[in-house]
Amino acid sequence: MLSLSTSWNIRRSPTAHDAFREVRRLGLSVVELSHVCRGDLECIFELVRRGEIVVSSIHSPCGVHPASAAPRCFSEDNLASTDEAARRSAVDAVKRSIEAGVAVGARAVVVHLGFVAVDGHAVQRQFVELHSWFGVDPQGYRDMLARALDERRKKARPNLDAAMRSLCEILPVLDGTGMRLAIENRDYYHQIPNQEEMRAILSEFRDAPIGYWHDVGHEEIPKRVGWLQSSWLPEFAPWVVGCHLHDVIGFRDHLVPGRGEIDFVEVLRKLPSNALKVIEVNSDIPGEDILGAYQALSRLVAGSSSSPSQDVEGHVKDSVAACSGLEAQASGQHSDQARPGAKHRGPS
């Protein structure tokens, strides 16, 4: 199933009705609910009842925070917090998100587990800045990276234990729902889980409806920074529930698929055929580019290599960069054009 994350437009739309009207104008109806406020739920429930939208998955927190929350209804609740009040608040947000997911028939809830108590965002910004100047090879950069990872390793255990407790408390809410809880890989080095932590979590909860959510950019950026050495999918593919699809140029991610440097043929080849596939892009992406990417990705998912200009209704022009980029990947052709890097963060 291929869907579109509402992180694309719901934050810039006056109301949820406006956001979904824009999605429907593209001819799309399957969505992942993300950045959804408490006040949006009534509208969403009605659209689902009328069959105007189908919800593939939800991204926690969903329908938890008021519209006044910033950034719009999406807080970085820390399920791994050692502050018990903060941890329980994060657990409650996931439970309420699951309840919303059940109400709309979602198959999965995507969660961020939280983070280790180090100043990860500031350090990662330094990583990106230094990498832009020196790359990953100079000794000074490698030493800085090693120190940061060592600090994380020494401090991680209490936060990982807290995350495990949170998962234990969330699981009963999933009973009988048919939903799965999907833990997303993250893009900052201090965030949980890293691959070793994911192994421990999946082993501990091997009989539970818990799996892995793969984010393409969240793998690519850490590789470029240098703290992630190996890909997630070869090892964790059997646990994949779904995937966020977006492109990357330099250190800028959440770009429309087909405009950057990601090989989507290879990504889709590694994903289980039943994995949910969600386009998750920045809010400034034009709708026609999203439609082009959606149609091209649909063909890749189906194993087709037909031209974007031959789609059923023929609405997408060959000049749409998202279409042409993915078409080239489908036919095994990759552009050699150099693309400059940029420092920018998109949706989580």
C-alpha cells in the first residue's frame, strides 16, 4: 500500500478539511496521519466514514495535542525519559494515538522511542558543518565523532531501560486491535534506537506486535555524517512494518522522490512486499510533483517500467522532475549530475 503523509500539508492548511481537500484534488485518498491535532479528529473520522480517505498508518502523537502546540501538534515526547512524569506523559500520548488509529482502521502506529540524555542536536549540527568542510576522513572529525558516540554509549542504559518499560505499558492497548507498533529509525546519533538497541528490543518483544519502521533519509543522513556504518534493511527487513519514502541531496532530506540521490529501485527491492510505503515530504513540495512521484513509485512497487506520460489519465507531464527521476531509476539509469549539499531538516 502506497500512501501520503499528512505532514506534507496539514501544518500549512487552515483546517483539516482544507488539507484533505488538497490531497483529494491530486486524486489521492490513502494517507498516513501525521501532525494531526486533537481538533482534527472529528473531521478525519467523518471523512473515513464517508469513504473519502483511507488511513494506512498513523504517526504518534496523533490527535493528542491542541492546535496551539508547536510545531503543529507534534511534540518530541520521550518514551525513554528517566523523568517518570515525562515518560508517562509520552506513554499516554502513544496510547491515545493508538485509540485514534483503531477508530480510523489504521494498520500501524509509527513511534519515536526517544533519546539519550546528551546534547545530540548541537553535536549533530557540528557534525554536518565539519563534514561539509572536511568530509569523514580527517582525524579531527573522526576523533570528535568517536567521543560523541562513546558518551552516548556510557549514558544510554537508563534511557533504553525506560524505553523498554514504556513499550511494556503500551502493549496492552494493542491487544485485539490488529495494529502493530512500528519503531522508526532516527537521524540523530543520540536518538533511540541505534541498531544494537533495536536488536535488543526486537528480541525482548519477539512475540509482541512490535516491528521496525524504516525511514530512507534517516538511514542516509547518518551514513553521510559517519556514525551509521551499515544499512538497516539487510538485517531488519523481516520486522519491517512500513517505510517513509523521500529523497536526499547532501544533508537535505524529505525531498520529493526522484529529485535526489536515493536509489528507490534498490530500496523497494529490499522491502517486504506487504510493507506500508508512505511518501513523507516537506511542506513546500508542489502537489504536481507529489502526484508524479506517487504514480512513478506505484509503478516501481508493481514492478512496471512504463513511462510517466502513459499513466491512466495522463495528467503528469514528462517534465515533472519527480517522475523523470524515478523513471530513470526504474530503467536502471542514474544521473551523473553533481548536486550541491544543503543543511536542512524536514519532517520527522
